[in-house]
Amino acid sequence: MVLKKFGWLALAGLTAGVAHADLTYTTTVSVAGGQPMQATSYVKGVQVRSDTGKSITITDGTRTWRINTEKKTYSVVANAKLEGGGNPALEQFNQMIDLSMSASVKPGGKTRTILGKPAQNYVYSIDMKMKFKPGSGPKGATGDKPMTLPQMKTTGEIWTTMALPKPPTGSAGAGSLFNNFRMLGAAGQSATVAFDKIKGFPLETTLHQVSTGGSLPGGGKGGKLDLKVVVTSLKTDPLPASLFAPPTGFKQIPYESPSLPKMSGMGGGGM
């Protein structure tokens, strides 16, 4: 179900951009019950490139290139369009859903060495509550017996090192799970402020999410998600500027904004 899946997908995203030394790092994402996935990120100043199989994403802090290595095509879009107005999926979500969030982030008081770097931990919790706005969602969603959406409780731990600065805008990795909250308007601001307090370069993040309630099909049973994101290698070798441009010979195509799929019986903003 799209809305249920959105709860953790929305946690993936962008960080605030500052200048950095050249850096290459590999991240492994493990989801309970699934196959591990790997991404390699390259950082040069505010330029970031992330490679995930057949897909490459490059950003210079203001623009983002989406590259398909299999089709040898690429598109480019302004970051402002991805982060707010002009993002149809986000606009549809905000039109349909009333969202409330609360987040807590605090130092965990533990230390350990990760990839040869001294690291400290933070513990966090996030509560997300959602409901359909009047006239939105499936028919009857806001009637006498309103349909409800699953509510989500997320807890976990983040390990960071002060030996490296925070990654810039567009970086994938162990700290990128919680940086799209600012896209969710006023509801996400308190969570954004809470996670912005985390210092240093994130090397490892664990996430445990429990979804409960919800009267849509499948929602009443609840669900669990266990996720672990680990930086498995780090290098600080100089990187060539050519790494942050579309490969020679690739064809530029128009950028297509993502949108939420249609769902039968929807009113208002629809999906």
C-alpha cells in the first residue's frame, strides 16, 4: 500500500549543503527479510554523486541529474522542484493527509570505533499520525465511520564520527534517512530541528518501525520494518571533476516528476 510504504520512504532524503573535502564511501542497506543493497557516494565540495546499480544521481547543490546507465539517458531538475512546490507526489500527499509528528533525539552516551574513526551514538524516536482531510481519500474516509490510516512509531540509534563533517546535500548514507522532514511542512519542522542537532558524519543507523491501526485493507494488522544502514568503506583520495557530470554520449531527456498512483474510490485530491 502506497501510504503505508510512504512512512519510511519519506525518511530518505537530503541534508543541508556545506563545503567538504573529497570523499568516497560505500553504504550497505539491509532490510529484514530482503536482500542487502549497496550504494557508493562521491563528495567533492558541494557536489555529490551516488551510484546504485543502474542509476546514478548527481547534484551540485542547486540541480540534480538522474542518469540511467542501462538506457544511456539523463534528465536534470532544479532541487527546489524536488524539495517542495512542483513535486506532484508530495503535493498530493499534503493535499490529502493531515500529518502530525513528534521527534526526540538525544546523545546515547556510548562510544566505539567504526572504520578506524571514534564514534558516538544518538538515540531517537519518531511518532507519526495521519488522517485523511475532509473530501480526500477513499469514499467514506471522512464520513460517520471514518477510515483511518496506520500510525507509525519509529525508534533507533545513529552512530556518528566527528572526524568527518556532515555529508552535503544529496548524499546517500547512514544519516540520510531523516532529512526529508522539512518537505512535510509545519508537521515536519520539529523533527527537522531535532535531527539537525546530530553532529558529525553518520556511519551507522538502525531503525525499527511499528505501524498500528488503520481501517484500509491490510492496515488493521499493523506491520513492522527493521532497517540497518552501514557505511562499509571510506576513502579520501582526490576525485576528478568529470565524475560529477553525465557520461559523454548519454542523451538528455525531459525530467518526469513522480506522482502517487490512482486509487479507486478516491475523492478530493485523489491518489
